[in-house]
Amino acid sequence: MLTSLTRLWAWDGQTQRSGPGHSQGRSPGAVPQGLSASQGQSPGDPRALGETSEAREGNGQNTEPAPRSRVASPGTGNRGSWRPFPTRFWRGFLFLLFFTAGFLLTFFYTLGWGRETWGWTVRVWRVNGTGGGPAKEYLGGPAMPKEYPRPVKTDGGLWTIKPQGRLGNQMGEYATLFALAQANGRPAAILPAMKDSLAPLFNITLPVLSEDEARAIPWEDYWIHDWMSEEYRHIPGRHVKLTGYPCSWTFYHHLRAEIRREFTLHEPLVRKAQASLRQLREEWRRARCQSPEGCPPGDPTFIGVHVRRGDYVEFMPQHWRGVVADRGYLQQALDHFRRRYEHPLFVVTSNGMQWCRDNINVSLGDVVFAGDGIEGHPASDFALLVQCNHTVMTIGTFGIWAAYLTGGETVYLANYTLPDSPFLKIFKPEAAFLPEWIGIAADLSPLHSR
């Protein structure tokens, strides 16, 4: 465009031009060969330097209106000359050009095209997907619209949190960072280790710092305990790294809808879990139809059961003077739902599945052992629990988060440590379990015999 404008500026009608279609006798209104009236503008651009129209046939003459800048020079006959465009025109044109360019760049950047195409932001990582929430109907959710990464801005400060523990711990850390950064008016980003734990399951939206970027920031460590305190609404520092094992609804329950969206399961996990529940429903129906009572009139109510075993079996009594769930607790928890629902179906997951098979009563035909029990790959078990209608949990943050995202009713193991346990110095049961959840006291008699 600028090249054409330069030629338009420099052209002088007194200069002889040769070539087909050009002659000295051309009328002043005609456009010289090689220079159309629309030259100097982009194709399709409505802002023309001169008036343009289609050539009209009339007495063999080209009746196209002449550009506004073209004038006849005395003494040159039919040959015209070109004078430079007025300075006012140039200023207006350049202003319009830069204004339009700025508008287009801002528009495309807002859409995210520029950020993806030209890499204008700090490297971030996002996962797109859908799912999550209790499954009252066994249908896969609609695909979520594509979301573009947001830039990690550090000039106004940035908060993060140290990733510690396994899935349940890091979900609590993520939710706490999300809430406290918002309460203090600071942007937040997570570290790569937390992304590696959470992103395979959830549609998290906080940006992710690279290792190099994280090392370059002068972090100020700030330790927090496992329940909300007023001081946490006024945390000093611009580059704060929260540390601790927070997993309390007191930090983030006022943002429950947002937290549930952050922990939206990816659609493949939801589809797999719902397919498993459909299969369990059909197997349950076939078994019931063969019983003397005949086919049941409705569908079962799915109760997700998470039994934490593993390292807690030895760790709780030895270090925290506590216990894990026993056979008696699970019997009481399942009986609670049997009294409330006509057709409960208990879906058991655990990292100690053999113990569950040996200790959970299955004589009523309403218990299925569906979890895979693989501690290093908890996605399938977690998705299965979240797609149920209600929850029975024992101890641990994995079960807490499964119940929190499922909704419905929750039964949990209560009072599972002695009153003088050091565990109660870092853990407040009333801050871990929602008030509407139902606690069943643990049997502490094995601790008294030690």
C-alpha cells in the first residue's frame, strides 16, 4: 500500500508514458495506464484515496470521475500533472491506519489468536474438558467451549502454593490458593508438580509457571494451618508461596460453585465412570428380577464407598494415636443408607480391596467391589465415586473431596483419634467435615489395649 502511495505522490502528468492504450491526447478525466483509480488501497478496503467507479460506456469515452487530487496544469494541453496530497489528508490517513491496526491487534489478542500464534505470554498450560458432578442421569456432558490460557503477570505480585502429598492433598492446596489469592486481591499460578497431579483429571484454569520462571521469582514462604483464620485475609507480600497441608472447607466453601468448576472431571473419565454405573445397574436389575421379589420398579441409588487403608493402617495408631475404619463402622454406615433408600447399591473403592471383600457384608446383594485400588492412578476410582449419588467415606482427603464434589448425603468416620492425639493440633474435624455431613464415631478400644 505504501509503495503505491509513494508512486502516486511522485507521478507527474508531464512525463511521457508509452505503451498500449496511452496517448498524449488522453482527456484530463482519464486514469493513466498503470495507475488505476483504486491504486493505493487494499482490495475490499472501503476507505478509498480517490473516488472509484466502473467505467461507463459513453461516446467511446471513459467517464470515470477523476481522483480528487488530479488537476490540469496550464500550458500542458491534455496532459495533467499531479500535486502532492495535502498534509491534512496524510495526517488523517495515518491516524486511521494506526487506529485500525491497533483495534485489530487488540481484538485478535482478546480472542487469544495472537497469544497462540505469536507467543506473547509466559508459557502456561491448560486442559479443556467436561464432566463432574453427581450423576442423576447417565449421560455424557456437552463439550465445553475452548478456553485460552491467561498470561502469568508478575508485576503486580503473584501467589503460588507448594505442592505436597497426593491427589486429595493437592486438591486442597489448589482450592486454598484459589480462595486466598482471591481474598487478598493477588493473581495465582501453580507449579508444574501440581499440574502433573491435577490436570490429568480436572479442567483446572490457574496458569502454570515453568520451572525456570518459578526459580526466578523471589518467593516469600507463608505457612498456613488447616483451617481459615482472619489473618489469612491480610497476608503481606507480593510474591507469596503458601506452604502446609490445607484441606478445609472454611477456606473455600463460599466459592463452592467455582471450586466445583475447577475440579470438573474430563469427559472421558465421566463417560467411563457412567458406563461402569450403567453396567452395574443392569447386573443389579438382572439379579433382582431372578429373586422371589421380582423385578424392582425403579433404579438403584448409587452410594460411593471409599475405604482408606494402605499406610494409614500402621501410621494412625503409631503416630497419631488413632484408628482407621473397621468392619463395625462400615456396617453402620451402609445400614444408614439402607434405612433411607429402598434400593441402595454400594460401589466400593479402596486401596485395600481384599480387606474390603473380607469384611463387608455382601449377603443382601447390594454391594459391588468396583474400584481398581491402584494408588498411583486414582483417576478411575475418583471419577466413579463422584458420579454416585451419595458417599460413605472413612478418613483421608481423597474421600473428603469425593464427597464434596458428589454432593448428596455423606457419612464419615468421626472421633477416630484419642483426645490427646497430636493430630488434633494440626487438624480440626469441624473444619474438615461439612456441618450437614453425618459422623459415626469410631471404635477406639484397640488403642486402649496398646
